[in-house]
Amino acid sequence: MLSLISEKINVLIVGGGKAALTKAGTFIERGCRVELVSKEFLEEFEQLKTYKNISIVYDEYNKKYIQDKHVVIIATNSKEVNKKIREDCYEIYKLFIDCSNPKEGTCITPCQRNTKNIFFGLNTNSVSPKTSVYLANKIKGQLEKYDEFVSFSSSIRNQIKDWDRKQQIMNFICSDDFYFFYEKEKELTILKMFFEELELRL
């Protein structure tokens, strides 16, 4: 599973129906640059035009549209068009998602959630989007209690990134034993006990 640096990613979505609308919303919200190509679009696409990272093209699919894209999303109701897009993507090594049959694609979009400091994706081996959503929401609830700990540990990592003992210190911090003391607000005391040379700015 890859985490894309969204603002650097160009996405093409071919199709103007509900599947295309759902995918467009996901990738636009994440900050990707999204281009939509279809001869017809649902009225709901009008609400997406307020985003600056989207362009809508009223045209039929042409191979030229995938040339400068990192990810291609196939969301048409034409088997012939979908087959053509898949062939073009394979020919020039594009990652692509096939909404008509996810197993025909080279990747899928997992159910994505984030807390203040954590971002994660989840999918099931047997394709079941509703199950993924249910589990992702459950997991998000569990992860939220670690938000401030992530901020704390990241702050320390950034301060000691050039230290020879960085790995040792981070292994120490990222453990259940240390988290026990973190919850009791004794984290700095414990760190000083084991790493006297630490001078932290928190």
C-alpha cells in the first residue's frame, strides 16, 4: 500500500457517472490534481467546480489524456472503452483503477481515514467496501487516543535525527512500556533517567 504525496499526483478519471463522482471527491479532497473526461456528466459534478485542483473536459476518451497522468481511473459503462483504457495504461505503464471490475486494475483505493496526526487506509482481501468503512471507523476511534503521543514522538525524532543514538532512543519511546509512563505524564522523567544527554524542546 502506497501513501501518495497528493499535491504532486495527476489523476485522470474517465466517466461522468456515480463511480466517477465518488472517486473524484476522494482524490480532490486529498489534494491531487484531477482531470475528468466524459461526453456527459451528472449534475452533481457542478458542485466540484469550486475546487481549484479539478478540470472537467467534455470529450470522449483518447489516449492523449493519460500521457501526463500518474493514476488513471476507469469509470465508464462501456466495456469496449474500458478495455481500450486498460490496454493503453499497460502499454505506457500507468497505475489504474477499474471501477467496473476492481480486480482488472493494477491498484485500488482503500477506505481512508485520518485523525489529527495519523492517516491510514484499509481494504479487505475479499472486496467489501461497506466492511472496510465499518472497520476503518472502528480503528479511527482506537487511534485517536494516540494522536498526542504521535506529536510527542515526532517532535523528539526531529530533534535527534542527526544523533548516533537516534534509533535506540526511538525504539525506547515507541514501546508499550514507555507509553505507560507517557499516559502518567512521566515521559520526560523516564527519558532523562535512561538518556541523560537529552536536552529536548517540547
